[in-house]
Amino acid sequence: MGIFRKSRDRGAAKGPDDARSPAPDGKNDANEPPESIKVKQDEKNHSLEIGENETGPHFEKSNRGVRLTRLPQATTFWEETEASPDSISFAAYVFDTELSAMDALLSLSYVHEAADTGNPVCSSNYFFGCYRRSDGKYEVLAAGKDMSKDHWREAREAFCSAGGALDQEKGPGKAKAGMADRNVRKVEFVREYSRIDLTESNYYKVYKGPDPITAKSFLNDPSRRVSRKNYIILVQTPEGDFYRDFFGVHEGQSKRTETT
């Protein structure tokens, strides 16, 4: 059973022979890239528009992308991307668990679970994957030299909606942005206050953001995890409010939050 099978049995113990299934040509995981990954992709543009040839089933041999599954591979990718930052678009988001990270990756219209190996395969000529970082969290990535705006926008919206925290991203024709850059430039602190009534006292911290994606990325950041039930972080945007409390990130104004 492939390590990326979406319907994994979380309780199954892994034995010494628990290995990835071989690819159809007899080579083990033929689509895995070498440790040295060249950001310069095939000159032939294999990118597919959303909806084109996206119906299944999909198999290992149909993978057209470069799959990253280990931290050394990802490190090489980022080093080579830094050397030529204008040549590639990418969206990288961080999750607490592998299961949530893989669910987010497989939700993309151009990433599928191979029927024969359970590995994720990509129907476009992109870099993609999920890998465990040195801090124990899991990062998902979708990137490509010729990545379409639709595919890039789909990736960042899917990763963010699934609860991912922005690590870094750069859209087609845009400058690179990380979480720190995004917070300083786009999310502004408004005020903080406490409210006490007959049954409880609550503390509120209110921010203003430009759009839902920025607001959710801000709230999804692990540094903003809320550990008290009476603490609420609210981000107001022109398209609606988003807040984080003890139970997670939500859309709409908290019932306990007064209108600002």
C-alpha cells in the first residue's frame, strides 16, 4: 500500500517489509526524482488547463510531474528556486499532520491517487508533493515553471481552506511572499479589548485584512493557536469576517464578538 494512499489505515502497524509498490515497468517508484533536482523543466509544456483530461482512473505511469516526498529533495528544490526566483511559480503550505496535508494535496483537480500504487500523481508538468519538515510538520507544494494562474490560485485556495498555514508562495508574474511578509504588509492590527458579562469574561484581538485567503492564512499560522476558551482572534475583510478560537478557524463573526 503506497504511503500516500488517501484511505490509509491509521492504526495499521508498519512492518519491515512495508514498502512502496513497484511501478508498472518493474522499477521501484520510477517517478521519484534524484536528490539533485533541476528546476529547469522539460521545454515541452505539458501543463493542462483545469478540466482537461482530468477523469480517472489514474496510474503511476501517467504521472507527468516531479514528485517530492523527502526533505532532501525539497531542500534542493528550494535552493535551486532561490537561485532563479523569477522562473517558477509555487504555493507551499504547512500542516500539523500528514493526513491533513495529503488530503489537501489530493483535493487539487490535477493531482490524483494512482490506482495501482496509491501514490499521488500529477497530470501537469509540475513539481508537487508532501514531505515532513525538520520541525515535524508536513508541507505540501505545488509549483511549476509554466504553472497557469488558475492552477496556482486553485492550490493556494485549497491548501488554505484545508487549514494550512502559508510558508511561501509566488504566483505567475508576482514577487515571492512568505507569512511574515504577508502579515506585515496586508494584515493590520485594529484593537484589543475585554468584555465581561454575568456569566463569562472574553478577550478579543481584532485585525483587518484584504481578502479571505490572507485572513485564513494569518489565522492558520501555528503561532496563533488559541489555548484558552475565552480568547478570540478576529480578522475582518471586505468579503466577510474570520476568527480563531479554542476550537479552530471559522468563517463569520463569533457569536461572542461584538461588532467593531
